Amino acid sequence: MRRRRDLQVQLYSATGDPESIRVKAWLSGHGVPFSDYDIGVEDARRREMLAMGFDRPPVTVIGARRIQGYKPEEMAAALEEA
């Protein structure tokens, strides 16, 4: 899996949410650096997620792609495209 050094990955997550935990583990396991925004603590980040059209975490933003839930195949494809 190739990665651009300047690629920014953002994860809108929630503490204790099983899918958020799985996405974090997948990104970390693949050596993908990411910014983690806990929507339960960071209200401004929750509003950002809602403005993107998503009402629950996790939402992973990779380049122009927005992926809700734990979808490793979609995350891998987005990383390849970015």
C-alpha cells in the first residue's frame, strides 16, 4: 500500500465505540498516521461530522473520501487513490 507523505487522515471517533476501536487499530497496524477527533469530547468536531452528513462515528476521512464504519477494503482503496 503506497502512501503520500503529506496525506492527512482524520478519524471522527467515540470513546468505547467498537468500530472506532477497530478503525484505529487498522490504521495503526498499517502504519497510517491519523488525527483522532473524539466527538464525545470535542463538540466542534462532532458538528463537523454532522455537517459532512454523518450522524454516528466512526468516520474516516482519507483525501477526498469519507468512510463511515469499519470498512478496511474501502480504507485501503482510499489510501491507494490518495
